[in-house]
Amino acid sequence: MAGFFSKLFGGGGADKKEDLESVVEATLNGILEKGNFDLSYELNLSKKDDVTDVKIEFSGADDVLLKDFKGQLLDAIQLIVKRVTQHHFSDVQTNVIVDCGGYREESEAALIERAEHLKTIAIEQGKSVYYRALPPKERKVVHQYLALDGRVKSRSLGDGLYKKIKIYPAKSTTEALENDALAEETK
């Protein structure tokens, strides 16, 4: 195994003749071989401004393994590919996305669905609600979604990597609810 990682990160630096695509392919082939995975992948590279997007889509008999445990193996492969590209091409900014069978979209949709439900509760009841502890990547999805609605605000609470999200009505929303309640009482 040390030989594999020394090829990825090892001494002497990268051969300048290597290109990004061949380094990523070698890394993925090494991971699949060493992990004895029955998977294939589709690699797409695109460049926008000064950032190169590296999109990897896995498929095959072992795709369930990649999606299991909340996609931790997908995240690990994504991190390895990102670090290898940073090591070999320190002057190239890359954005690496690894997916398998639309797992990332499904996961994001589930996060947004739960956030929508909690947002509705916070608005209707006029009080704070809490989203379970999430890793940074998932918290970002929830915060960005909630930021689109001016009726609620959100913030992360806690220490460490996993933090809860507090979702609470914005001041103007709370005041509007109170004014509506007062107007109903005076009728």
C-alpha cells in the first residue's frame, strides 16, 4: 500500500509532462484496484475562469458500498483525489466532485426537505427549532437554503465538527405574527 501512496504523493514531485486527467485516472485506478472494487467511472474535466472542475461519476456492482454510511466512502475518495491534484498541480485550482448514481442530489434534497419542514414549524409557531447535528458540508446546504427565505434565520450551535442548526423566525416575521394576533383579538 505504501507504494501506491508514494506514487500519489511520493518523493521528487510530479513529472511535469503529466496532465491533470492522467493523474486523476491513475489515482482512481489505484483506489479501485487496491480496494478490489467492482466499479467503473466516468471522468469529466471542465475549466471555468481559473478553476478546473473534476467530476467523477461511479457506477457498477459495488456502488452500494460508496453510498453506504451517508456517503463516507464517496467523501473519502473525493478528499484523496483533491489532495493528489493539489500535490501534483499546486498552481491549478481544482473543484473535485465525486458522485455515484445521483447520491449527492438525493442527499441534498433530503436535507432541504427536512429544513423546509422545520422552517414551517418555526414560522407557524413563532419559536426556534433545531436541526440535528450535521457536518460542515451538510450545514452549508441547509444554511444556504434557509437564507433564501427572509422570514427565518439560522445559525450553527455547538463545538467540534458536527453542530446543530438553530432555525428561528426573523424579527420582522415575529412582529408581523404578533400584530396579526392583536388585530384578530380586537375584532
